[in-house]
Amino acid sequence: MNNYRVIFFPRLGTESEFIKDCKSMHEAILVTEAIADYTLFLHHDGFMKDFSNYAVIQEFIDNEWTDTEE
């Protein structure tokens, strides 16, 4: 089982989310940075008008997912 995951919410106010399981905090940070870079690319090239979105990194601790502070 992977101990980390990234949850990306592409639009605030919706239930839509993208979840990517990660093996380490380093991998989760790389995924988050890649999503951020891609979102900025889409915005700058006019493909995404609204970029009110966010991502969180969670760690699996004591049988539950917990947001990290990284």
C-alpha cells in the first residue's frame, strides 16, 4: 500500500477530484508540482479560463488519511 496520495480538485465548488497514490512524500511533492505547472500552462495558453483549484497531500497514519503540512 502507498502511504501518500495527492488529491487535486480541478475546480472549487465541485465534487470532482483526481487522486494519485504515491510511495513517498518526495513523489507526492513531484506530482503536486507537475499538476501545478500543467495548470499554469493551460491557463497561460488560454485553455483554462478559471484556475481556482487546489491540491493536498495526504499521509496514511493510524488507518486513516490525514492532510500533511508540507
